Amino acid sequence: MADDKPTLEPLLEWFEALIEGTIGQELETRALQGLIITKAEKGFIRTEFTIPSLAADVDGNWHGGAIATLMDIVGAIAIYSVLDHPAKSVDFSISYYSTAKIEEEVEIEAKVIAEKGKLSLVVVEIRRKRNGELIALGKQWMATTKDSINAAQLKKNILKLCLCHLSFQEPNQRALIIESQHILDAGGLKMEEDAILQKSLKWLRDLSKGNISHELEALTLEGLQIVHAQKGSIRCNFVVPTRASDPDGNWHVGAMATLIDDVAATAIYSVVDHVKLSLDFSISFYSTAKIQEEVEIEAKVIGEKGSLTQVVVEVTRKGNRELIALGKQWMASDKKGMKPSQVSSKL
């Protein structure tokens, strides 16, 4: 352990600075409140966490975006212990196996399992502390931030190394084809004259205004504007708020995941008339966005298979349409006609 001290000591100082808000913004500081490191070795971190009420979804479960935020930070800590400096997310996937309620205690373990040039792969497990039940499993490729990185080369490497993240689709599975008629409302918003669509958009607006959401979700969605909507497709504009930044002034990966998750759920809601549960969620990061930058988020339902629905979400820079992130998500419901109040917002 003596050899690890020069690496682990600055790592723990960095972690403490995040919690205290010295180097992080409000999102990270709030999301990390109560997180305790119980074991730290080179390439391995174990923590304990009591889920706070501010990280809840509309039904009192741990929000999927809050889980992604915590996974991203704990995974970065594990990689920091190996590289001796922070790394940036390039590709991130989460599989959800269960839910956790507010005030439940969980354990989070992150282990660096592979390195390939400037890329490192970390696996993060979240389990219920009382019985060890698996809640979520995350896999994340992160890239060094110390030297300049060729984005195109990173994308090629990720395609080679992360084939497992590609969503399976049977050859005979047809994309969901949706016909719709549009009207212009008084504000110029294109919308289908459809009650289900209107309900789904109201749900998203209520989330962004904090009417039905808790603190972290409302914080990451603040200012979201719906500019186009039809059955199975939602497009929004968003100005990245200061409170959703990482220590470098970029849009925090966890905040981005929360936004992608909610817009994806809205697109599915507009088709099936209820909010579905996330089963598998992956995001590939191609660029970054700075605070106060304007971005576009577009979610499209692309297929259905039994109770499963797949949605793809693109986040692009407004103006030049540069791709920032691409999310793919499988969602499911095991209860026909489930209403938003009967399920977690996504988990």
C-alpha cells in the first residue's frame, strides 16, 4: 500500500474538494452528499451511500439520472487512482436490475478492468447494503484529459472495443412507423392534436419546472423548451445551466444522462400513454458543451418488441449540429396501462 499513497492521497483530496464544492458545481456537490469511501486501492474504490430525498424521482425511487451521476463520479475516482489525474467519459452504459427507495443504504464498487492506450474501462456495481441485491451495473470507457486527444481516433477505438454496447435488433424487426397530423398553436409550437401527446408533454414540462420532480431532476432540466413534438418524436432546445457543470465548466455527464433519460421517456410516453421503466441505457460522448451553450435534444422511438420499446436520443450543438452525445435506451413495462404515478420516472 505504501507505493499507492502518492496516487491515493491526491485522489482523496480531489474527492473531498468535490463534496465541499471547492472544485465542483452544485450538481456534483449535492449528488455526493453523504457518500463515504470505505475502501480505496489502486484501481478499486468501494463506497457507501444513503439515498437522499433530493435524488428521488416522482415516486420516491432513486432517479436513474442521479444513479448515472454517482456512477460517473465513483468510476472517475477509480480511474484517477490508476492514472493520477481525472479522465473524461467517452462511452457509458447502465443496466438496471432493481430499484432503491429514498433513505435506503447502498454500496457502490468501482473497478478498473482494462486499459487501451488513452482509454480505461471501469465497471461500477451498485448493490443494496442489507442483502447485496444488484440494483444497477455500469460500464464506462474514459479517456485521459492530460494530453490532447484526437476525437476521431477515440471514436474508432470505441467502435472496436465497445461492440457489446450496440443494441440487438432482429433482422425482421421493423422500425415503428408513425403517421401524424400537426397543428400550430398560438405559440408557434408544432404539435399533433392528440391527447396522449399532450399528456406526455405536460409531464415533461412539470418535471422541468419542479412541479412533480425532486431537486436534482429539476436542477438538470431547468429551462428545457419543447420546440417540436409528434407521436414518438420530441425535439427540445436547452441552455446548459451553470449548476449542471463539472469542475472544468463543461456540461456534467450525469446531468446530461438525466436529461436524455427524461426526454427519451417522454417520447415513449407519447406512444404508449404511460412512463416505462429503464432496462438498458447507453450513451456515447463525442464532444463537450460549455455552460450557457445552447443545444438541441431529439428523441425518437425506433422500435417495439413485445413490452420493450427502444428510443434513440441525439444531443447536438445548436447552430452547427455537431454531435455531442448519442443515447440508446430500452424501456419496458410489465403492467398494461400503467400511469406515471404508478412507476418511477424511469428506473
